[in-house]
Amino acid sequence: MESWLKESGAVGLDELELANFQVTGRGVRSLQYYKEGERVLTIPCGILWTVEHAYADPLLAPALRSVQPPLTVEDTLATYILFVRSRKSGYNGLRSHVTALPTSYSSSIYFTENELEVCAGTSLYTITKQLKRQIEEDYTSLVARIFGQYQDLFPLDKFTIEDYKWAVSTVWSRGMDFVLPDKNSIRLLAPFADMLNHSSKVKQCHVYDASSGNLSVLAGKDYKAGDQVFINYGPLPNNRLLHLYGFVLSNNPNDSYDIVLSTHPTAPFWEQKQKLWISAGLDSTCTISLTLTDPLPKNVLRYLRIQRLDESDLSVMQVDATDGIINESNEVEVLQFLVDSFCGLLENFGTQLEMLEEQLAADVHPPGGNAWAAAHVSLGEQRVLRLARKRAEDLLAAAESGRGRRGDLSPLAQCANCDKVSGPFMLCGRCKAVIYCTRTCQVVHYKEHKVVCRVISTASKNGLEMK
């Protein structure tokens, strides 16, 4: 493969070599010193795997163009890879890259039922089940739309569902995505560059030059001769690392849990609430990530506060977004819902956090194996949800303790900007509906609050009370 790459114009290969490393397995080793930011490797445009190149192939292109609507980017690249692998002659360079690819992968779609059950209750468990079904449906569709129509190009004994599953896994684990200057995006596979392993300790360092079409890798940190060279896939949680790339990081600081908030269009006052969600930068269906550093994001509260507005609330807030606390009953309802929801989600985990920690400490799940990886995903998601539950419980306790004290600084002891729940606080002097822990928080929050502040103030002057 390296000789083909050099002949094709790849730069930097003489200072790199493929090697096996104890923890990561196969990777790329530096043969010289690199300073952070220095160019390490460049793979020219002409030998990248892209949708554009698939449609430029004289044999493959007519079959691809005959399919309407067109195949997805993922399926086009998977078909391209399988097509090249199946050829008995020609495509020598690309086939040398395919030969160098792993023959199997360790992403969660390859887990046995027992291995997957270790992370029952996690988003990974649900996603993996969905992906397995989706792969079967997509393969059936490909056979009907293209493979079965052009069996001279796609012999079905070399385009089985297992072959397709392998090719899709190749695209997932080795594909690189970039946003272009025109806001369009490109997904590509870069021979040799795709052998670089991930490390969160290096800066993101793979770049695509839209003008030349070349893919380059820069040094994400200083390297000396003999070091493994890494790239950074980004701040990904273990659930994504495992279903896309087939590995996890112990105590991953980027672990998260995605919640989906949705309201059906037939719900009461949906159109009015939709306007409020949009003005708040949300929508009637939102996916919001809970993280270790922000287990209960403001957007979760914003969404649910709007969702639970009643007719009297909407009569004075029909055009502007709700950012802060609306009233005591609304806030208590929202927070109680969150506490109950988080409790329900945590109860659905097949193995509770403490038991998983004991099992991992006792090597019940062999380190590095599939069940071990699934356990780490479950640990991360449970930690995030427990933090979210604790946050909701604290806010709920503060909300309930503030009931009936309308004349105090606030019915809820919570800063509208930073959500601090311990005083002293200061009221917004205009609307007297939100509080801040410091003057700094009030100034920072004013841009978001000023519209709602005006609505509340106007309502008060007109003799309306916010409930």
C-alpha cells in the first residue's frame, strides 16, 4: 500500500511506519521528531474514498446513477469498498488499502445478546438494537435496488449481508467528516491516515483542504522518534465511541446521556408553544445531551417550562420565549417530572452502578472485552443520570420551600443566570419575577431576559398576574 501511496503523491510516509502497540493494537509510529502543529502526513485528493470518486468510476457510476432516489453517502461508500474488494483485476492501489483494513470489527453491532445485556437500559443498548434492524432493512433494499439489478458488478456471494455489515462498519470507524466553506459536508476515507488511533490527549489535527481536496494530518502534540502518532476523533462519549469505533475510555470525561423531549402537534396550545420554543432556540422535538459537567442543561428546563404553560400563562406570554422561572406551580411540576423521569430511567438499567463497579474491580468482565466495554458505557450513563436526578431534586426542594413566599426575593431561590440555589439574591428591579446571585449575573443574563421582563412588566401594569 505504501508504494502505491507514494506513487500517487502522498507525503510523509518515509517518516512513519505501521506498528503494533500494546494497548491500541495496530497504529502509526513516528520515525522522527515532530513539533505540535507540524504537518505529518498528506494524502492527495485522487486516492481518497469519496462519493464523488464513486460516481466518477466508469464501471460503478452507471449503476449508482440508475438508483433513484440516490443511495445515502454511507451506502455509496460501503458499496464502493465492496465493489473494489470484489474485483479480480484492476484497482490495484485501492485494493491494497482494502487488504490492509481489519477483517473484523468490535463495534456494538457485533456483540452477542449476553454481552449487550450488560448495558441494558443505556442509549447504546437501544441504538444497537435499532442499528441491527436498520442494517438488515438497508441490505434488503440494496439487493432490490442495485445489487440484484447488476449482478455482474455485484455478485451476491461477495455482497452478502455480512459483507455489507463489514463495509458499513468500515465507513463508521474510518470515515472522516468535514464541513466545507459552502456549508456542505464531505465524508471520506483516507488510506494510511485511517490507521491512526484516537487519543483525547492530542489536539484535533486532521484537516481537509477544500481547494486541493487533500487530507492532511498535523502533529496534535510534540512527538519524538518511536512515539505512536494519534488523531483526535473529538469529545465523544463512550456510547458513541463503542457503536462507531469499537472501543471505550475508562472514566471518559465526555460521557453523556441524550434525552429526547417531544410534544405532539395535537397537544393543547401546540402552535402557541411552538412559537415560544422557536424563539428560545428550541423546537417541539429536541434532543439534548446531559453531561458530567452540565447534567441538567438550561434548555431542558426551558423546554419543559414552555410545554407545561397553561392558558392563563400563554395569555401574557404568547409571542416571547420563556427563559426563567414562570411561576411556582409550573416550576414544581417541571422539576417533579424530571425527578420521576430520571428515577425511571435509572431503574431500567440492567445492572446498577455499584454492582458494575464491583464486577469490574473483580474482573468479572475480562478487561478489554465486549462485556467490559458495555459495562463502561453503562457506568458513564448512570453517573450522568444520577447527577441530573440530584440536580433536579435540589431544585425541586428549593422550589417547594419557596412556595407561599411571594413577597420574598423570589418564590424559588435560584439565580436566573447560573442556577445557584443559595443566597443572598437580588430581584430584577423591573419585573420582580427573577433573581440573581450577583450584579454580574444580572448583566450577563439581561440580553436573554429583557424580552420576558418587558412582557411581565406590561402584564403587571395591566393588572395581570403571572401564575
